[in-house]
Amino acid sequence: MTDPLVTVDGLEKYYYENDTLLDRLTGAEPEAVQAVDGVSFEVREGETLGVVGESGCGKSTLAETLMRLRDPTGGSVTFDGEPVFELSGGDLDAFRRRAQVMFQDPFSSLDPRMTAGEIITEPLAIHDVGTSAERRERAESLLEEVGLSADQIDRYPHEFSGGQRQRIGFARALAIDPEFIVLDEPVSALDVSVQAQVLNLLADMQAERDLTYLFIAHDLSVVRHISDRVAVMYLGKVVEIGPTEEIFEDPQHPYTKALLESVPRADTEERSRTVETIRGDVPSPRNPPSGCSFRTRCPELIQPPGLDVPQAAFREISEFRTRIENGNIDVDLRWEQVDDPDREDRTAFVDSLRSEAFDEELPAADEDVILEAIRALADGDREAAAATLRERYRSPCEAIEPALPAGDHPSACLLNEQPDEVETAHEEWEASHDAPGVGASSE
Ligand SMILES: Nc1ncnc2c1ncn2[C@@H]1O[C@H](COP(=O)(O)OP(=O)(O)OP(=O)(O)O)[C@@H](O)[C@H]1O
């Protein structure tokens, strides 16, 4: 289980949505959706690497790009020593036989006009393997292998249940005897009871046929039992990767910890504890946050040197800052809410926004700074409000981009061990921000 079968190195897939002729004529910069943004990992022979992350974090784009179903915008993939994006002719054909993909939705990924037998044998026909009688025989035995019966070969997808359709999809992926299968959310659309059966089938087949899997899911509990290692993705990047038990027992990245906190617990004692789920929405991959992309939702955001606000309050301050920086506070609406069309009662405006934005008690010095910022907003000076908060509350997490160091269980977080260049940048940043309000505004 040590040799890598698949090596993904700095893989990048940006979608350029606004790259129209007009944009090109006017010289407008195309707006990139940074769906996969510099992903590196290995899948070792015979193992299952689970990839998890919330919807939209780039899992399917990663799968499709590494299978060469989409063109990458950067990086490379190596399959058994061969550079996948440079293959052509017979070598590309061989790759397409050795690596298969099985998609999520059992209701849309199978062609409704084809019988189970036609669906399963299609890859064999494409690659011109066997006579049609041999292919039919192969489909019958595959149906049996995946827990269906050979006499269902002439039925259409609508005659099968969701779990049975996934079995057909899996039989199709197995038809050509691949070594590597990308399973893209193979059980997400199924009931929990059926999920377990399909997962068992995947595990049995892997053992029987020495398969290597890349198993994609948005749900950590699904990958736990089938994966040897797990990679956690957030906004197009891998933020942590490691052996499955370590990821579950000793998660390193605040995002992984938050994902684990949101997994429902079986045991009652644990179920009753306070579970802090991940706050806020995933930022747009068109405009990901600077520095660490998880910082806008992170419960462990690092404070600048010399500042020591209780963490919950710091988080509220940071969220308030983000709203101001992004222009997400409607000043006109706030004045309407305080019922002051002449905009004279600044105190009412300040009290109203202060109590809406903060549940936490703030230290006196911070209370003053927050009120100063809100007064600037009341005066219509959003930039002054943003600058006031930026000066005191700028976090290294927004200035420095963490990276995955080498090792068995790395995580991309400034709180954890980082590659030398990131450590150095962090130290230099700290040195130039020695106390709240000192030097911070120079950036
Ligand atoms: N063809 C496309 N053109 C432009 N943007 C796209 C395209 N396909 C996906 N995206 C965007 O890229 C990002 C990543 O999408 P992707 O489907 O890879 O994520 P995912 O983690 O697989 O999500 P899900 O689990 O919902 O499928 C999303 O913001 C999505 O809107």
C-alpha cells in the first residue's frame, strides 16, 4: 500500500465565466471561479482516499479534471508514472480503461433509454472488447457480482430502485476491469439503510479486485469506514489530509474540527453537549478571502500581537468587520429602522447597530473602537469605519496564506506546523504588528 498510483500536483481548475468577446475587446479581466486551486495529494495503490467538503468546494471539479473529463488550468496528474494530461492515442485509451468514474445521482447518471445490460457493456463496446455475446455474458456475471440477478439484464433504469441503480452504475465502472475508480458521492442520494449495503459492496469489490478508490463525499461519516486516508477540502483547496483515524480522533484544522462537530452523534452523552456548527456561508470561489480562505468562518482566528479579546467577541468583531469591508451593512435601512429620516439621532443609530451585531460583552477599549466605527458608518463613511477596525483587529490569518507542509498528517493552518516560508512570513508579520493600533494601518 505504499506506491502512489495517482499523484496530483498543484492541480488547478478555474472556470472563466465572463470571458466573452466583449470582455476581450474591452480588455475586462475575465472573472475566474477558482473551483480547484492548487491541490496536491497521492492515492496509493490499493487504498481508498476519501475527499470531503461542503457542497461547492470543488470535489466534482477535482474528480472530473483528474480523470481528464475537463481541461485543467494548471498542475499535473500522474497515473502509474504517466503524465495524464499529456497522454494521447493508445496511451490515453489505456488510461481510460484503467481509470473509471462512478457518478452520484442514480436517477440521472444512467441513460433511461438503455437497458441495464447495454449500460454495463457500453464501455466494453467503446473499447471494442469481446463479441456482443461475450459482452452480454460479462454483464450477466457483473449483475450477479454487484448483488442483482442476471435475469434483470433487459430491464430499464426506471424499473430499479435507487440502490439498485447505483449497483448498475458500479457494475458499469467495473466492466472494463479498471485499477482505479473515482466514486463521486456514490451513496449520497440513497437512504441511510441502503447506503450501508452499497458501501459494503464497494469495500468487498475493492478487496476482491485490488482496486484503488478516490471516494468523494460531503459527509464525513460516510467516508470514515471505507477510507484509509481522508483529504478535507475547503474552497478549492485541501486544508488537511491524513490517516482516517487520526482525522477523526485528532483533527488539526479548525474546519475539520467544525465538520466533525456537525456530524450527528450516536451516543447520548455526546449528543447532549453543545455543538457549534460552522457559522456563515461558504464565500464565493470567484472572490475567495485573502490569506486563509476559512478565516471568515473560523472559530480559532488568530488575534494580532498584544490584543487579547475573548475569542467569541473577537469572532463577532471579525464578522462585523467583514460585513463592513464587503459593504453588507445597509446604512439607509438602519436609519429607516431607527425612524429618523433627518439622520440626526446618531446615538439611536449606534445603539441599534451595536445591539444587532454583537451578543458578546466587549472589553471597554474595544467597545470604544466599535462605537467609533459605527459612528463613521452613521456619517456615511464606510472606508473610515473599515480602517478603524482594520487597524486594531487585523489578523495574520488574512495576510498570510497557510500551506500544507510535508508529512503524514499535514494541515494548512497558521496555528499548526507550516512550511518554512510560511513560518517566516508569519514571524515577519508579527514583528511589524507589535501592539494593537501600532503599525497596522501602514498596510
Ligand atoms: N461549468 C462550470 N462553470 C462555472 N462554474 C462552475 C462550473 N462547474 C462548477 N462550477 C463552480 O465551481 C465550484 C465548485 O463546484 P463543484 O461542483 O466542483 O463542487 P462540489 O464540491 O462537487 O459541489 P457539489 O457537492 O454541490 O457538487 C462551485 O462554485 C460551482 O458553482
